[in-house]
Amino acid sequence: MIKQTISILLLVVILNFSNAFEKTYLNFIPFETSDCSGNPSGIGYGAVIDTCFTFDSSRNWLFNNINRKENTVSYTQYYNKGGVSETCQVQSMPTETSTIGECVAGKTFNFNSFYQPVKSSQEIYYQIEVTDDSPYIVPDSYVISNKYGGCNDTDSDPITIEYFTNQTQVFISIFGASYEFYCLDDTPMFMTCSIDGNNCSDPQSQTQCSQISPFFNTTEMGSSGDSLYFFDTTCY
Ligand SMILES: *[C@@H]1O[C@H](CO)[C@@H](O)[C@H](O)[C@H]1NC(C)=O
Ligand SMILES: *[C@@H]1O[C@H](CO)[C@@H](O)[C@H](O)[C@H]1NC(C)=O
Ligand SMILES: *[C@@H]1O[C@H](CO)[C@@H](O)[C@H](O)[C@H]1NC(C)=O
Ligand SMILES: CC(=O)N[C@H]1CO[C@H](CO)[C@@H](O)[C@@H]1O
């Protein structure tokens, strides 16, 4: 009995150890300039590699093949027809490869189809970076982390993150309105704005944590309990 307890404890320690040290993230850090110079600005994304996930329940993604010798990474977006994405087991779009540190145009990355720029002329670029243990987040950002587990799992690592650098405005199509996201004394806040991003009002703090539908390995959506997934809103 004691032996069993010890080996279970050992197993838990090993699992925690691997959980804490083995996660590798691919990060898309947002910029407004085509050479990713200046301060990061806009909506950033990151996700753990080798896991099929979605940011918008509309299109699946897979980040993988981190080659530290060649300094390259690969990512695949899955074809979406009529709002339904291919699963990560069916691939009809090419896998793209980038150099780590490369600055890429954001146009082809429709990570979250619910978000549109407030000004249609607005261009976005991403610097592609790889991090171990935790995703890269621009300081002072409003961060939405999608995690496995329940709201009380304080040590659950994020599977995906999206973040708004301070005072980022975005038009959210399903709400038909623009919003400004910011952090005030480490509290995630948002304001409702007119469609063109002016006249923002009604500041509200965001709920910290909610249970949500599965957001990764969406092939298994039907079989997974909703309560196994949650998101967490924080200021970083
Ligand atoms: C978190 O834990 C508290 C106290 O243990 C419990 O009351 C609450 O229902 C839990 N919340 C969730 C989402 O599991
Ligand atoms: C973020 O934006 C808010 C609202 O405008 C501002 O009060 C706060 O000081 C900003 N935070 C930083 C670190 O600049
Ligand atoms: C700004 O919004 C408020 C309420 O949201 C409205 O009462 C006011 O007329 C608006 N001002 C302008 C200039 O659009
Ligand atoms: C948590 C989980 O089940 N992750 C799996 C998701 O799918 C990829 C392959 O697409 C697996 O490698 C992960 O283990």
C-alpha cells in the first residue's frame, strides 16, 4: 500500500515535471510594421505545438516540426467550408514553414474570424517565435488563456492564448460593435465603442474564468465533457 502510494506520488511528480518543462509554444507576436519594428501592438496568438486546436471554433490549426538546427517551424491551417473546419486528420491546405524570428504578413492568418480591424486600412504583421514552458505574451496585455481542466486548476498550462496589447481596439462581428481592451491595475477591462472605434464608454471588468466548449482536438468535441475546458482572463 505504502509502496503503491509512493509510486503514485512519484508518477505525479514525474507527470508534473514533464508538464512544467516539456511544453513548447509557437508564438505570433503582433506588429503594425512590415519589418516588425517598434513596439508590439494588436492581437497576439500562441499555442502549444503538436496539438490540434481552434481559436474561433471555426478553423483548426496545428503548429509543429520545430527544427532548432535549421531554426524553422511549421504550421497548418485546415480548410474551412461553410463554417465547418476540416479536422487535423484531413489536410487539403499546405503546411507552411517559417524561420524562427521571421516577420510575416498577417493577412493569411485568420486565427480568429470573430475579430476584424476597426480601420480597414490597418495591416498586421507577426513575428514568429518559439518559447519553452510558457507562451510569449507582450507585457501589459489583456490575456485570454484557454486551458485544459476546470477553473480551480491553478497550475494548468495554457493550450492556446490570445492577447490584446494595451488599448487595442477590435470590431467583433458577432456583437456588431467595436471594443477596446486594456488593463487597469492588473484588472482586465474593456469598453464598448462606436464601430469606427471612437466614443468608447461603459468600462467593465472581465470575468476571470469560465467553463467553455472544447477548443482543441475538435474531432473529439462530441465525446468530451464541456467542463474539462476553461478560459481565464488576466492581465500580464
Ligand atoms: C472551485 O472550488 C470551490 C471550493 O473548493 C468550489 O466551491 C467551486 O465550485 C469550484 N469551482 C469550479 C468551477 O469547479
Ligand atoms: C493601459 O491602458 C489604460 C487605459 O487607457 C491605462 O490607464 C494604463 O495606464 C495603460 N497601462 C500601461 C502599462 O500603459
Ligand atoms: C457616445 O456614446 C454615448 C452613449 O454610448 C451617446 O450618448 C453619445 O451621443 C455618443 N457621442 C457621440 C459623439 O457619438
Ligand atoms: C490532449 C490531446 O489529446 N492532444 C492530442 C491532440 O491531437 C494531436 C494530433 O493531432 C495529438 O498529438 C495530441 O496528443
